[in-house]
Amino acid sequence: MNRIVEKENRQMKEVLHRNISYDLLRIQAAILVVLLHVSAISWNMISPYKPQWMIINLYNSMTRGAVPIFFMLSGAFLLKKDIDIKDLYIKKIIPLSLVWLIWSFLYTLDTIGLNKIFTLNYIEILTSIVNSYYHLWFIPTLIGLYVLQPILRGIVVYRDGKFLKYLLYVFLIFGVFRTTILVFTQNLLLINLTNLIPMELMGYSCYMMIGYYFANINVNEYNPKIMLLIFFVSSFLCALVGQIQSLHTGIACETLHSCFSITSFFEAISLFLFFKNVDWNVSIKSKSVIYTLSGLTFGVYLIHPFIINHINVILNINLLVNTILAIPLYTIIIVIVSFLVTFIMNKIPLIKNIWKF
């Protein structure tokens, strides 16, 4: 009993002194990921000439900063302290690898079916697990960045982060601009010149270090309204360019959907700085709820495709009818159910370890 009380008191102290800006950002990014996958359901079902597809394209374009935001948040906290390499593997890398393995198997089981899976040989099953479900690519990528944590930590603390601003510009010019140029040009000479830029200057590790920079080094204040404006303008430009390209080709195009496109970059940065610079004057009770929901976002990420698939089968929802309302409403349903399922599962001792990280 005393241990439970001590744990609750410790959590309450943590909530009181916690900056909820990043908790709210994490929740928002999780919602955007769900919106991304909900809006993608009907992506290839109709012609890009139809108004419904234009709405789908706009919603989908608003989500393109979500994954970079998760990497920025990881960097903001993971790179703040020195972590013993042994502890890094025992507490982070190995458990996360097991989470990936378990969930890859669960999705394989759900996709193939319990009856059919016994008809496959172990190579086919292992291949399916390794190929994993479409959203689980994030975990091996994150594991790779965890492996690099001691090196990235060394970079961000060198001369008190003096060169992180330089990294921001290098990544923007040689990483983000490079990706964006290659989307638009068909000039062979320009393509060859652009491809000479080394890939090392473009990677998720840059988003991690930029997240650390804006969370821990950069003390400038940014007007939240301007940041929100940049987010919506970037989202609109992403949608507009995709719409123009799709109308030109007659097929749905993901022109600027890369995490390293110029619009995705500014969506992520602007939303990160928006949440950081807003003065979230909320009650202690609200802080506690936000803290709890933030801790459930990884579970929401893991389970939401399963929820989408099965609710869609049960309810047979048509997102092409009143699309402008159907997509956000369906997203809200998926988000609520995913949070509830994760919350319940986190209460089960033997199961909660595959939901929390």
C-alpha cells in the first residue's frame, strides 16, 4: 500500500513540474498519424478530379509533419543526458526490438489469419514478420537512432551545441531542398548534380538533433500565431502541388509527402515551435490527464491500424459520402477507441509491456 502511495506522490510531483507543451505535441502528432492513415483509406479509390479526392488530399497533406515531430521529440529528451551504452541496450534497444517483434507477429497473425498461418512454413512466416505491417517501419528506424545515441549526444553537447544551428541550415539546404528539387526536376544534369550531395546530410538523425536544439538550446520566442500560419500554409502548399501533379497525370500523386520535403519540414518545425511557445495555463487535473494521454500515444501508434481495419469491416463506413466531415469524425472515433484500448491494456501486468515505451 505504501509503495502505491509513494508511486502516486512521485507521479504527481512529476506532473506538477512537467512542461506539458511536449505532451500536448505528442498527443497532437499521434492524432495526425491516425488522420494520415484514415485519409489514406480512399486515396486510390477515386479519381483526383473529384472534389472528394481534393478533400482527402488536403487532410492527408496536413499530417506530413507528424513523423518528423516524433523524431524531434525523441531527440529533445533522449539526447539530453549521457546514457551508459549497456543501459541503452538493456533499457531501450532490446525492449523496443521485442516490441517490434511481438507487434510484427500480431499483425502477421491478423493479416494471414490464425487458421491459414499453420499452413505456411516458418520461412514464409518469418518473412512476413520481417516485412512487418506498414506503420511499424518507425520502430526499426528509432532503434537505429538509439544505437547512435552516444554519438549524437556527443555532437549536440560539443561546445554547448554551438554547431546545431549550422546543422539546421545544412539539413535544410542539402537535405530538404535536395529532396524537394528531385521531386520537380527532370533535367538529367541537375539530377546528377543533386545526387552528388551525400545522403549523410539527410536523415532522421537530423530531425532528432534539431528537436534537441529547439527544445534545449534555442531560447528565442516564436509567435504561436505565426507558427500556426506557417503550418497551414505548408499544408496547403503540399496539397496544392500534389493536386496539380495529380490532375496533370490523372493518378493520385504523393508529390511532397516525403518526411524530407520542404513542406513536411516546415509543418514539423512550425508545429513543434507552436506548442513550445504557447502558454498552456491549465489546471493540475488537466495536466494529469494530458500526462496520462501522452503516455498512451505509443500504444495508439501500435494499435490504430488494427482498429481502423476492424471498425471499417464492422461499420462499413463510406468516407466518400460527406468527406469533409466523415474523415475527421472517423479519425476521432479511431483515436478514442485506440486510447481506450491502450489504457485498458496498460492495466494488465503481463500485457502492458508490449504497449508502453
